Amino acid sequence: MVRQISVFLENKFGRLSEATEAIGQAGVNIRALSVADTSDFGILRCIVSDTDKALKLLKEKGFTASATPVIAAEVPDVPGGLAKLLSIPRENDINVEYLYAFVEKSGDNAIVILRVEDIEGIKKLFEKGGVKVLSEAQVSSM
Amino acid sequence: MARKQLIWNKQDECMTDSKKEALQLERLQKLVARVYDKVPFYKESFDKAGVKPSDIQSMKDISKLPFTTKNDLAANYPFGMFAVPMKEVVRIHSSSGTTGKPKVAGYTRNDIKMWAETTARTLVCGNTTADDVVQNAYGYGLFTGGLGMHYGAENIGAAVVPISGGNTKRQLLVMQDFGTTKLCSTPSYCLFLSEAIREEGLEGKLKLNCAFLGAEPWTRELREQIEKNLTIDAIDIYGLTEVIGPGVSSDCLEKTGLHIFDDYFYPEIIDPVTEEPLPYGETGELVFTTLTKEAFPVIRYRTRDISRLMPGECACGRTHVRMARLTGRTDDMLIVRGVNVYPSQIEALLVQIPGVEPHYQILVDRKGAMDTLEIWVEVSENVFSDEIKNLEKLEKKIARDMESSLLIGVKMKLVEPKSIQRSEGKAVRIIDRRTVYDKE
């Protein structure tokens, strides 16, 4: 189980840049991120190298930020890799709220971050299906 | 201005001052005796002020009577202010009030008849006759606008089209096909219609010659724009539910001040702070006493509208005392698309929603002709959800609750914490970017 940082962003010029600047100022590195947007606001979701430090600084700077539990799964960086992973929740009728992915700097794998309602449940299913699930420490230190 | 001006009721509308004052006094004396006897609220407030009905010996003595405010109405909601038994009440209207207590107005048969007299006078201020086709785009229902103007038009014998508000396409169709000559609507809706008329290429093809615009404040500039766009007279009409509805006062074609039908509604201007009555020409708060209303009479009702009074002399021939166009309010009530909105209503709703911070802001603006009401709510950690659908659900819920309480559509916007200005003293909750009042 990995803690992802979610930050509420008003649809105002420069907000995304200011939020990422705050994370950078804390000396924290962003591993992966995605931005969900509507016409009125957005949510920045990111996996960072030091979740607690980044959350603290974001809050100090006046952002509404929280930690969301997500699951990090390792998949081989080949065509069909993601589809194979997603067959597991599909076959078990599990809804995936959202996901995003990034490639590892070294090695032949990609990391897929998924938000699912039942984290423990999907973790067991992935492990049963031979998928490697990463901890926060592993993802942060990549 | 050499234009011929019709008058609905020459006998009553062109009375000499002395005759009028005698009539007003007779009515006022009967009124105070009746409310003292029939309405516990007035008995209590008169006793508290140390005044008896017999103390009223001249119109000047009206200043001995205590004021009535919207809080008094809310405290006596719904029918505590009525002076007749329900059996005699034939109509009940209401309009928005503070924090869930709407203002309730009751009418007897005689009240309805009198109302139809005052709204007929209003329509004839714009030369309406039985030959006219009157398109009434004021809202029909609990609001007094629709039925108020309707009965006045019918009284004159004009052909009323009770179209109510909205559905612009249909409004234009009716205007063309039925040959509408007179329009009743809010000023902002009239402007909106005029733009739709231009877009449809209907300019010069309509029979419209006069519009009776009220239920919200509007500027001289807006009047000029409407009169130019549609080549019509745009008459300013004024009223409020607590006094009767529309039909309290109206511009005539001279447009130099609204004639108050002061044989029925006695006006005063007071200093809103000291509560002292002010002479003609001085700006202050409008106060009305309903001289003949039976079901729901009001004594020295504080309207919170700012204006000044002018003597009745007018080229039209009417002798009714005139009031200047409104220049503001003494409270924070807003009128958005013709509907009263109290910021306290909004606050009361927002604090009920779990987790919603008390930091909100109301933005009122006008996009083109239509008023917009936007409510900004700060997203605190309690309210924040990582899932877009949850935030959207929250936005929609707040908007829905607002709309059902305020009776107009609102736009909700979730904003970041600290987006809303904090202030030392009272928070700046409302930002009204419109200019709806004349500067003087």
C-alpha cells in the first residue's frame, strides 16, 4: 500500500506550478504524477520520495492536500503489460477509479498506480496472479 | 412633453392636497383603531411605544406610531400579522425572507379589488387601454408580480397573455403572433428579450410600444438602452409584497419620478439611523403605511429601500407624491433576476452541509442582460475528496439545495483555502459587481 498525495487545485493560472514548486522546495522528488481536471478545478495526484515532508509543506503553503491509499503494481514494460494487469480486476468485478503509470529508471518494468476501493482485496488478487506489489518505501526510493 | 397621458382614475389620482390629506387621515384613524383591536402584534407595539389610536389627530401624528420591520413579520410567520379571520382571506402570496421565513401576504376580496385598482393605475401610467395586448412575463405563482399585474390589466379590459417568465422563444412568438403592445417584466429580462429580438431580426416588426419594468433596481443607462433597442417607453414600476405587490408606485410618461398611490399607501422617508422623518427632497429609507388593506395591514413598514420624496406636481396631471428612483438599500439584501436573496439564507444552508467551512463568498454579476449568482466555497480538508466524482457530487448538492431555497439557479465553485479574503472585522461575503442603482 502506497500513500499518494492528492492536492486540490483551483482552475487558476499557475496553481499546478506553485504546488509542484512547494514539493520541490521541501527537497522532495516527484516519482509519478497525474492531474485530473474538470472545467472548474483539478486534482494533482503524485507519488513522491517523502510523503510526510511534502504533505507538511503543502499544507503550510495553504494547499488542501491529503494522503490517499493506492496500490503500486509492477508490470513488465512490454506491449500488453498493462492490459494483462487489468484483466485481474476485470475478472473479479473490481472497479478501478483511476490509474497512471511510470517506467522504472533501471530495469525492464513499469509501475502502475491504481486507486481501488478495496486495497487489501486487490493486493491479494494481484499477488495470487503473480503480480509484484510494491511498498511505499520501495516506490519512494526508486 | 406634449404627449397625451391617460389617467385611470382622475378623481382619485388628481385630488387636491387638502382633500387627499383629509382622506388619508380618515383612513389612518380607522386603520390604527382596527389593528390595535385585531392584531396582537400592533397592540403590543403601540402599548410599548405609549401610543393609543386616539392619539392620531393629524397626518403628522403618524410619527408617533412604532415601525414594523421584516423581523416582526418573520416572528409572526405565517399569519400572525393578519387582521381578519382566515375565512375572509381569499389569496395568500409570499416572497423569500431571511433564513427560511418567507414573507406572507394575505388579501381579502376588497384588498384584491384595491390591488387591481392600483395596478390598473400603473398600466395606465403607460397609456394602456382595453385595445392593448398585455404580455405579462412576471412570474405567476407565489410571487405577487404575475397575478398583481394580471388583475390590473384585466381591470382595464386589455387582453392579458399570462405567459409568466422564461421560455424566450415562446415570448417572441407570442409577441409577434398575438401583436403584443405592452410588456410586463423585470428590466434585465426585458433587456434580454430585446437582444433576442435583435438576433431574430424582429426590430421594427413588433407592435410593442411600452414596457412596465420592476421587481429589481435598474439604472437610467439601462432604461435608455432598452428604449433605444426597442423604440418603446420603459416605465419604472415599484412595489413590494409586504405593502401589496406591484402597484405601489409608477413612473408616468414624463419619467420624472414614480407616482406613489398615496391614497392607499402613505409614504415617509426616514433617516435609517435616527429613524426621524425627513422632509421632501432628502434621501433616506422609504417607509409605507397601508391605509386600507384589510387582511394584512402594515404600519410604518421599513422597506430598506433608499429614495427621496418629491411633491406631486407633474405635467401628467396626477397629484400623487412622487419618489425618486431607488439609489440603494440599507441592508444586505440582493435582488437577482427579480428574486430577493438574503446572504444569511445562503450562510444558513452552507453551515448545514457537513464539513463545509464557513468560508464562502457570493459573487453577483451580470453577463449581458442576465444576473448570475455564484457561490464560492472553500475546500477544506474535511470536504476534500481525492475522487472528482465526489467533489462534483458535493458541488451539485450545494447548488441544488441553494436553488430550492433561493428559487433561482446558482453556480457553485469550489475554491482553494485562503482564496477567499479574510478580514479583520465582518467578512466580506458578498461581492456585487453589477451597477443596478442610479447614483442619484
